[in-house]
Amino acid sequence: MKIAFISYEYPPDTALGGIATYVEQAAQMLSHRGHHVEVFAGSSSRTGINIENSIIVHRIIGSNNSIFGEQIGQVFAERHRSVQFDVLEGPEIAANAKWAVQLVPSIPLVIKLHTPTFLIGKYSFVKPTLSQKLRWHLGALRQGKFPKPFPRWQYDPADDIERLHTLEADEIVAPSKAIADALINEWQLDYHKVSHIPFAYIPPAELLNTPINTRTDVITFIGRLEVRKGILDLANAIPLILKYHPNIKFRFVGPAWNSPRRDMNMRQYLEDKLRRHLNSLEFTGSISLLQIPELLSRTDICVFPSIWESYGLVCVEAMAAGRGIVASRAGGMAELLDGGKFGRLISPHSPTEIAEAVIELLNDPELRMGLGQAARERVLSEYNLDRIGALQEASYQRAIERRQRLGPRSATATTHPISNA
């Protein structure tokens, strides 16, 4: 097959998160299986065509994810005229492939679900305290204005471009059953078009060679420092853990996003909240994917207490490294850890559960190491290229057959899809 990926995120230029990791690994997997693969990606510094790790990559400089889709659509359409791609895959995020489909209405479209913007907003919203509401109203009165209602999270699926673009798909692929069920319900997706295929993962040798029997006394969080990732719950668990293990260090890896206080980013907020325990904290900021193996080799336990996570590639990386894992049961990580057989699962918004799970693994290193070894073996058996590659190829074939039956999309359908038929 001739397979095209459109994704603003793609290493190294726009390695912003799990989408970049997934697209790179999927492109490599499908190329190794004999398919012609090209990637259409964003960049902060260059425009042009390059061969990157044997994959043809088309990059354009784009200031943000939303503008990228319209720009890259033209690039894809021009390239399609000469290559004649069999299938196009894009993420639901920012509807990256929407404009490409409008320009090439006959192309079979696969949408890979990650985490839609509305879910990020829903689970990142912090309910205001009474004092915050009072400050909001008093501030308006001081300015001689009538107080408006305090901002709240709102969502209308009828106007969601990511939902409308997903409805255009010939095949919708969910990496976890959790995100499939959530969006079938929230977006009224046609469940006949939704398939469940985990992300393939090619573990770097450095991760697989990480010794299982480490004793670093370090607990690591990897991800954006934001509310949705459960960072506030971890912060509340830290004093509980230090009470029983005062020599433990907590490492936070990732960029600082907004905090509950407008005058502080999340790192500043955590440092203020945990000022009595600053000697136990380390903040690395953003790091490259190449630094992950070395960082995990200096970690005993990884904690991923997300309020919601559609999949959790950081969890897969920790599994491949054989780390002890404490993760949220809200979303895809519960499936990765098979209900807790390969790590410990905790409820969202539960600092006490986080502390209890971490203390259990600290008290019993043999248990931690056994879970780590089993987790590594699960990555190799469940998420390898042969197993996931075959599933992904079958998914593309279904998309191709559906589009062949339906014929090219109409201009109205590609601009304003109104049903999931």
C-alpha cells in the first residue's frame, strides 16, 4: 500500500507529545512491512522534503497546529497527483487532514483517536473555589461593572471541527477501548466504523537493557505539568509518602502549563505548595525522546495519575524499561496494565491511593521488580510490529473498501458532515 500520514506533530521538529511518538513508530513499522510511507508534518524551522530514517517527510513551517492543516492540505494534494496514495491517516486533533480530504475527496480516510481538545478542556477545568468567585465579583464591582458569571467549561459537539472531521472518516481507530467508548457516546460515532488497535511500540535497546533491579530511591512523573495529568493529586500525595520514606526524591519531567493560580505556572505552583519539601523535588523541564531511557534508568517507580488518559505512551515506555508503575485507572493505562496485573492502578483525584500504592512498591522492591519484568514482557508480546502491523493493515483495507463503495465525497459532505451514516 501507499500510505500517507498527516500530523503536525512528528520528531524531531514537533515532538510535542504522544502523537509524534505514535506517528514515527507507525511509519517505521509500516515501512518495514514493505509499504510505501510518507509523512506530512509541521516544523518550527524548515520547509521541504527530506528522507528521515528511510521515511519521506514533507515539512512546512507553521506557527500553530490549526493553521498547519490548511497549509499541508495543498502539499498533500500536489504530492497525491504523482504518488496516488491508497489511504490517508490523520489525528482527530485540530482536524489536521480535513483540508487534504476536501482537495482529494476520493482518498480513503483513517482517523486515529488520541485525545480530542474538548476532553482536554473538560478534564483540565478546575472548579473555582469560593474565594476565587468572590475575588472575581469584587474585581468587577471595583471597575464599576455588573459581575458576569464565573467562567465555566462548556461544550457543543455540533460546532466541534474535530468531531465533524472524524465523522468524515472511513475508519476510526481507537488505541484503547476507553477512548472508543467515550467518543462513541459523546460524538455519536457509528460504532461499526470504530476499531480498537493499540499503538505499536518499538522499544529502544537502551530501555530493554535497563536493569530491573535498580534502587535509585527516585519516583518520576513524565508528562506536561497540567491539571489533567493528575499533577495536583501527586503533589498532595508527596507529604504522605515522605512521612514513611523521607529519603525519596520526586522528579517531574515535562513543560509547566497553567496552574490553579493565574500568576503561577504549574512548576511555580508546585514549588510553592511543597515548599517544605523542596529538597525532595527535581524539575527537569522538557527533554528529548532520546533522553528518556537514561532518565528511566535512574528511576524506580513511575507515577502517572491522570484524571483521564486515552492511551499513555509514557506508560508503555516505563513498562519497556521494567519500572514499577502506579497509574490511573481512568482511561487507557488501565488496559495497558491489564487491570493492574502489571502495575498498580489508582482512582483519579485520590492522593491517598497514590501514596498507598507507591509506599507498597517502596516497601517491597521484589514485588516492584517482578511487576517491572512482567510489564516489559507484555510490551514485547502485545505491542510488537507483527501483531499491531497486521491489525493496522486490515484497518486500512477496510477504509479503502468503504470509500470504494461510497465513491468520492461531495463538496457539501466534506465541508459540513451532518451524520455518521
